[in-house]
Amino acid sequence: MARRKLALEQRARIIQKIRAFFSKEGYLEVETPFRIPAPAPESHINAVLSGQWYLHTSPELCMKRMLAAGYEKIFQICRCWREGERGSQHIPEFTLLEWYRAGSDYLSLMDECENLIQTLAADIGMGEKIIYQGHDIFLTSPWERMTVKEAFQRFTKISAKEALQQNLFDEVMVRDIEPGLGIKKPTFLYDYPSERRSLARLKKEDPAVAERFELYLGGLEIANAYSELIDAEEQRKVFESEMETRRLLGKEIYPMPEKFLTEMEEMPASAGIALGVDRLVMVLLDEKRIDEVVAFTPEEL
Amino acid sequence: MYTASDLKKGLKVTIDNDPYIVTAFEFSKPGKGQALYRTKLKNMITGLTIDRTYREGDTFEPASLEERPMQYLYKEGDHYYFMDNQTYEQIIINEDALGEAKNYLIDNLNVKVLMFREKAIGVDLPNFVNLRVVKTEMWVKGDTSKADYKPATVETGYELRIPPFVQEGELITIDTRTGEYSTRVKG
């Protein structure tokens, strides 16, 4: 822990600067409960039990209820828990930055992301270039934008569609695509196949894809964003299908988040994003392992 | 029976009836996707390494190996001699089969020799072993650039990085699972 002192000091600075950024942009900082009765049903995200309830896997549902209640620009920096996620880039208790903006969409969130990370890098004296694991990454606008379809064409021999049919999508992504993203410039990987829409709305002009993006720096996934789905009926169907996948995989079935689905009717068109703070710190400090940017790993407790 | 979430470096499993040891392991999970456990596995008999990716829910049988408590005696060329603690019978294991374990073998070290169909195919070491530093740079007292570790060689010839305050001739504890310096042994 002692050798991480420098990294933890920088981490604290980065978090202060994040707060300053959002406050300047007119966002309200909010705090939503960590313990919730019903996490968002997602096939591959497992919540940690806490009594009869669960520790949230992200503050998404509660923050969207605030959007529905008329809070138009909100952000939160909080701990989240995901069962069993441990590796050099994962820790089961981690820190997320989430922000939501009414009247916005995923494209304007990309701009906001650029602005945020450029500001943070400048604030901690990085300038226009950061070096991550030997890669010179230039932060000057515009950043690279690549659709999922283009990424499969560029890095692999199969299409995104075929990969999904053969249940190879995640594998190809991890092995062939992700390492090549965000190398010279940060990359927004966007327009995910509708099968991977999660809580995103489908694109009007092309309903085969969802208005979702992920931000990559130096091959590392930093953030996940949506033009939010605001149709409760459609959202229920997505949740049911995710729940069915969980059932088939023999995983725990969560209660349906009914209050969220009811209040969703009032949700304005909006965009939202979750950014991994630990990962962002890793990139800014050129650390390969998430262990180097936290005070304690679970193994050290 | 193991599941994918038990996978880690050093785990021994059965694949196609052969014993394999996990030599590299990485957990990955692309956004909203499935957990993937990417591994490199070494066939403990042929020494060949394969790449395999496993998913949540995949299961494995442990490698069917017999462990015999033995003591390391000495080496001659590529041959490492061990003695069975119960029968006093001596066996030879080749350097190749020992892999990284050879870095930690000092005389009289107690290990578990792994037997597959009556043949010794490797050893399991204690998690920590004490080895003497035989070569390293001097530490200048008051040097403020002490944050960096310095290179050192221990009595087995193994090279690693140690904190600047450890001097030549001192005994250190090494974690055999990572190959890294753990602590200095006082006295």
C-alpha cells in the first residue's frame, strides 16, 4: 500500500477535478442508495447479496428515476459491486462515475467525454498527450469514432452478426478488437447490435443497432453510454429477455424493478454514461493493473 | 470439480485425460458481455502449451496426480535428485519438467513431487522459500531515490528485484507463486 502513495494522491486529485468539471457544467451531484431491492436484470452482471437486498451494480436505475422526477443534469461518483469480477482490470468493488443529461443523446455525450478527459489530463499536468503502456495517445479533438460493424471489418474475418450467431462476439471483441482500440487517439466504439442494446434506445434510421457507445483508451474500456431507452413497455421486454438468459445460465433471478418501470413513463429523452474511475486513473497514471490505483484489493483485506 | 471462477495460475486440471497446469491467466469481460477466462495451459507430460478460453459455468476435473512428500538432494547436469521421505527411494526429475521450480530448489528443501501414472512430472513448492542474496549492488545510506527496487541474484542463480536496503549475504523470503521478493529474514 505504501508504494501506491503517489498513485492514490493523484487519484484523489483526479476525483476532485471530476467534481469541479461537473459542477462548472451545471450538474447536480447526487447520492443514491447502495443497497437496493432490485438491480437491473442483465445477463452477465451479478449483484452481491446484502441481507434480503442487493448492493447496486451501478446507480443507473435510481438516477434515471431522478431524471424522471425532473432532475435534468445529474452526476454521481460512487462505489459499485459486481460479484466475481476480478482480474488485472477488474475489482469486485469499484468506483463508477455516472452522469445523465435530459434532452441529450449519445453523440453529444461523446463530445462531453472528450471535454472531460481533456480537462482532467490538463488539470493534472498531462497536456495533449498521454502515454499508456508504451502507446502515445493524443487527446486532441476529434477522437476516433468507429462503429461495431466497422471494427469487425477492420480487425476480424467475421462480421458482428456472425459472431453473435456463433456466440463468439465477446471472445472476438476481447481477443481481436479491443487491443487495437484507442491506441493513437481515444476511440468511441458505437452503434452496437440490437442484441447488445441493454438499456439503450434503437437507432431510428437503423433499428438493427442501438445508440450505445463504449470509450477505449489504450485498449482499455473506460466508459459505456446510451441514448436512453424511455419506452417502459420495450424496457420490460428487454429485462424479461435478460432474465430468461439468466435462467438458462442457472443464475440468480432478480425481482423486476417495477418502480423504475412505472416512473420511466415520465423520463425525458436523455443520455447517460457510466465511466470506470479506477480505469481512468490507470490510464492517466500509466498503470497496467487496477491494484495499483486502489488503497486495498480484496486479497489485502 | 473446479469451475471457471476457480481458474488461477498454478491450478492443475485434466484435459483430454492429460494433466495440465495453468501458466497464465487473465479475466476479461467486454462491456455488458460474458466473463471470459483466458488461459495458457501447459501439458505436464509433453510440456506443450495451449491457449484456451473458458466461460462462466465451465467445469473441470482436477488433474489426477499423486503427491509424494520428498526432499531435494542435489543436481547433476539437467538431473535433479529427490528422496522420498517415507521410503528413502531416490528419483530424478529433468530440468525441463521442473520449470520455474528450479529457481527455488536448495538442498534439503521439502517439496511435493507430482506423480502421474507412477512417473514424476513436476514438483509443488512451499508458497514461501528463504534464499540467500549472493549478488546485489550496495545501498548508499541517505540515498533518496530509494523507491526503485534493484536487481539481485540468489544462491540458486535466480534473479529478481529486491528493495534497496537488502544487502549481499542476507536471507530473503520469496513467494514461489509469483517469483517476487516478500520480506527480509532477520538474524
